[in-house]
Amino acid sequence: MAFSNLRRSLLTDLREMRATFGRRSLGAVRATPGLLLISLVLGVAIWILVTEEENPTRSGLFAAPIEVVAVNVGREVAVANALPSASIRIAAPDERWDSLTSANFRAIVDLNGLSAREQTVPVRVEVNDARGVRVISVEPPAILVNLEQIVTREVPVDARIVGALPRGFAAGDAVPEPAGVEVSGPESLVDLVVSAGADINVTGLTVGISQSLRLVARGAGGGEIRGVTIDPPNVRIDVTIEQTVLTRTVPLGVELLGQPAPGYRVEGVQILPGVFDIEGSFEVLQTIDSLALGQVLLDGARANLSVVRSPSLPPGVSALSDEEVDVIVSIAPIRGSVAIPVVPRLMGIPTGLQGALSQLVITVVVEGDLPVLNALDPGDVLAVVDASGLRPGVSQVDVDVEAPPGVSVSEVRPAQLELTLRTIATPTPTPTPTPTATPSPEATAESSE
């Protein structure tokens, strides 16, 4: 606080002195030339103090490291080691501090006239496009620089294919043009380089590709070797892509062996799914029209059969679909018909009448599953003629037929019968003679008295 007050007081005095000095300066300078020097010194001091007061200077460590670069490197030598970054402490006007970036500083080591060997070289930092900014210190102030003789060697181009092709496609060899390039740089680094490599990406491609790619110096383990140059830096790489595996959808088939139980038949065969996706070479696929699912045995079957099968794949063919397939064989009874002789029953004859049918036996044709028809007895089918409400005489009466469950009546021959109703004749009663009573002895005796 005391220093600040003293500073303000000094500034006030200097301003007053500058005003007084200005009025008398012309004559005084002519009389005393030394006074001119004093006035210049005082003016500069006043300007510095006023500027500092209005825009104070801030000093500290610059946040970002500055990359050190080598300049004035001889033609026959090259830097063989990686140069470290430098940290700098700077002083700058407070208003400029936050706008400073690494681009405002350049850290260099001047290698002018230095020969091939390890040596310590001071680091110098230059300020670019930043007025009022100065470098206070550099850390480290000097770095170790290893200069080596430049050598040149030819290495092969290693073009690697990366990425995944669509299913069924294959890539040929990656062919670079030219096949070899020159690598130049420090001898120790060039000795580490075994190839100049580039990766060509073929992800999703179905046709060949030709691309110019930048080369990278690679060591024995495939890692990048920095600090060397490659000539030419780019090469053209050609890759051929061919479809080696085709896909095809083919139907499926199954072989049925044997026969269902008597009276049953195969109603149909269902394969789920009905088609199958396969892949293979063109030569193999063009010979395949369908795939077999093996055999299904039907001997004695009375109900549907459900089995799981896997298609039989020929050599060189692989499946793209689910390898398990459901096979359902539908077994159904055979439908048939049979004619059965039936004796119709006469029912509902009015009291006092008697009836007679024109036929004692009729034919009933029934339909149904053969196993059911084969098990029918003649008594299972009933034929009824109803005479209810009819009067004596001859009438045409319908024949009603009842069949057991699972059987339907398709025809009745004949469908009507002639019914004759007659009155039952009442026989004339024969008179019975009345016997004459014979008097008993007792009665006779009673009468004698």
C-alpha cells in the first residue's frame, strides 16, 4: 500500500515537472545541452510509469509446451534423436495474456556449422506477432542434439490390405507401383527401416481398387520409424477383388418309405422352411437343383408324422440358413362307401290295423372313413318306416335311415316303400250250450217232503 501511494505521488510530481519543464524547455535547452539529456530520461521514465499503471505487465509460466525445432542443419548431417519440448516463462501485458498461443513462440536450436556428433545446443525462443511480450527464461536452457551422417537406402514397399470384404468376395495381392523406394536420414534411423508401408482399405468393396497412398517407414515390428524421408513419398497400389463364393436358394425334398396303415393315405408333405440358402463355388452350385432331407418311414402310420431333418450338403457347399428343417407328413383316413342290406322296421301302426311292406330288405349306401366302414355291422344302420296317422289302404311311405357317428347316408334304395294297412278281422264267437241242472238227492228229497 505504501509503495502504491509513493508511486502515485511520484507520478503526480513528474507530471507537474513535465508541465513546468515544457514551458521552459526551449530556452533551457539552448543554454544547457545537458538538460536535454535529463529531460529525455525523465520523459521515458514517465512514459514507462504511466504505461505500466494503465496496462500492468503480468509474468508467469506459459501454459503450453513449445516444440523445439532444429534450424541451419548441414547438408551432410541430420538430427538422429527426438528433440524435447521447452517450457518458457514470459512477461506480457495483462490484456494480451489470454490471447497468446503456441503459435506466438518459436523454440529453435541453431545447428549452423555443427558436425556429426552428440552435443549440447542452447535453446532460443523467438516471439512472433505479440508486441510487449518477452521471454524471461527457457527450460531446459539447452538440449542434447545427436547429429549423424545422412545415408540413403532402398527398401521394398509393403502394401497391406485392411478391412472386411462382403461375404463371398476375396481380394488378390496388393501390387505397389513402384515396388521399392529410397529412405534417407540419420544412419542409425535408416538402419531400423525394413520397408515403406501403406494400408489400403477394402471394406465393403466388390470391385478392384487403385489408390495413391502416402508411405510410412516401418521397422521390423511394423512400427513407424520417424525422422527419415521417403522418395517418392506416395505410391499407387492396385488390388483386384473377385467373387469366389456364390449364394443360391434351392428347394428341399424328402423321400417317403413304406405305406400307412390299411385304410389310411398320405394327404400331403409340408417342409418348413421349404427352401434352403447355400453358398459355394459357381462350378459346384450349378450342379445342384435341390437338397435331400433323407427318408421318413411311414409303415403303419395312422396319424401325422413330424420329424426334424438336416439337408445333406455336397462337398464344397456350406449352409447359410438354419440347418434344421421340420418335415410334417399328413396322414388321413381313406374315404369310401359301402352298400348295406337293411331290414326296415315298421312302426306307428294304428290300433286295429296291420301292415305289410312291399320289400322286406332295402339297400343303404353309407360313406365314411374306410377304417370306420370296415368295422360296421349290419345292425349299426337302422331303417324305419312310420305308419302313424295312416288309414287302411295302400300308401307310399318314406324310409328314414339312421347311421352311427362318423358315417353319412348317401343313398337309400328304394327311398320309399309301399305300405298296405288292413283292418284286423274280428272272429264271430261260437255259442256255448247251457247245461241242464240235475236235481241232487237232497234236493229231490226236499222236494218230496
